[in-house]
Amino acid sequence: MPTDTLTPTLPAVDTSLRFVRVLERLPGGLVSFEFAIGWPELAVELLLPTAAFDTFCQAHQVQRLDEA
């Protein structure tokens, strides 16, 4: 069967990898951040209170992309 040259070949994804990038810490204790699974380039933006954000990061064993 011929391969479709219009279909891009995507790199393998490791769904065990979880990434967080803090965008902003807002007044009132909210954290705006991006969360990604597998590919850090493909993320969703979320907003959580600080305590819930810390719990979220621990539960998902994230790699922080905003820290040096």
C-alpha cells in the first residue's frame, strides 16, 4: 500500500511526560498556566487557586518549564 505523502509523520509521544509553564500569578491567589502531555509545544491554558495548582502539579508529577 503506498504511503500518503501529504500526511505528516509525527514524532513518537510519551504520554507519561507532563509539563507545566506558569504564565502569571494573579491577584487573589490564582495561577494561570499551560499544561501539556507528551509534547510541551501542544498545551492548554488553565487557571487554578495556588493550593489547587500545587496539588495538580504533584498529582501529575509535572516537569516545570518556567524554572531554570
